[in-house]
Amino acid sequence: MTAIAEKLKTELVELPANDRARLAHFLIQSLPLPPAMSEHEFDAELERRAREIREGKAKGGPVEKVIAELREKIS
């Protein structure tokens, strides 16, 4: 994270929850959308992921744990 972002993060966390929620919504809406997948591409991706799980190349986990790990990575 840039120095400016770190400074803003420190300051913004002090705002009331309602202001932080509105800013969070604004920032999320400002992000570019990922390129859309066709239905065929989406189905192929699902099949690839399912195959990796069946073959033991990937494994799932409890959603709570996965979300906590993602939050830790981005904070």
C-alpha cells in the first residue's frame, strides 16, 4: 500500500461508521469491473476448479476461515 493510502487508512478509520460505509461503497463502485466471461468460459472454469478438487490439487475450506485469511492479506 502506498504511503498516502496508509495515511488515509489511519485517518479514515476515525470517521463515524456511517461515513466509512458510504466511503467504502463509493470506493468499491469506483473499481473497474473484471472482464465478463461467456457462459462457456464460466462453465469451463467451474469444471477446471472441480477437477482440481477431485484430483487433490486444490482443497476447499470453511468460508469463515477463507474470508478471515483474505481480510488479513489486505489489511
